[in-house]
Amino acid sequence: AFLVDLHGHSHPVARLELGYALGAKQLAVSDSAFDAAGLVAVSTLSDLHARLGGRASALVRGSGSLGDLFAQRGLRAVPSPSEPGPGAGPFFDGGYTVRRHAGGDTPKVDGLQIECYRTGVRDTAENRAKFARIAVEVLSQFVEEHYPFKFPAK
């Protein structure tokens, strides 16, 4: 299963914050340090990584990661290839729902918390509908590329 916990934030930086139960300090390291530290094991993508193998940093913030897929569609996101970590500002790294029900002690369930900024994403009905379409595209692509599941044709 893949759990998505969707919220809105009012942080000063207008970007999607993708919470995998990894804090700003954990994301602030280089890809090689991230991989060597085994940080994905404490993330909400731990089961997916255990099944797929490969570089954990690529799964979390590399090409084809959720952050990358959102960025390709014009939505700034962290972590992603262009913003591997949030820096010093506030960052939602995933709350109770995603930590309790994805990764770690919950076998075969992966997921994330998505925190959405307001202007351009949540401020109007048109922007909410546009974000919903993009989120469906991104999440569908990610799930179909990483899990043995295909969504029905539109």
C-alpha cells in the first residue's frame, strides 16, 4: 500500500514539503553520506527501498523521485534533485499518521506526508483542481513505476 497524508502549510517558502519521517538535518547530508548512514531505514519508504535496492538518496530525492516528478510539472518540492534538503527554514517531515502507518513497524506500507503551500496551490478552486490533477499524475506515475500495480485507463 502507499499512504498519502495531505496537508497545507503557511511556511514562508512556497514549495511542497514531502515528509518521509526524515528531518532537515538528515536531509542536509550529501547523497553518499545519506546512503552510507542507512537513513532510508527510518523513513516511510523503508519497505520500498528494501524491495527495490539501489541508492536510497535517489529514491528520496533523485531523478524520478516524487519531488522530481512534482518539479517537472512546475511545483517546487523538497526533497528533490534541485532541493535535496529544506535548509534552515521550517519543514514538515511527516507527522503521526504517516509515521504510524507507513514504513518502520508497518510492513508493506510506504507513504509520505505532503504539505502544500497556499498561493498557486490552495488559494482558488482553479488552483486546487490543477494541483489535484498534478498530484494524481505524479502519484500514479510513481506507484506504477515502483509497485506491481496499474491504474485503470481513464
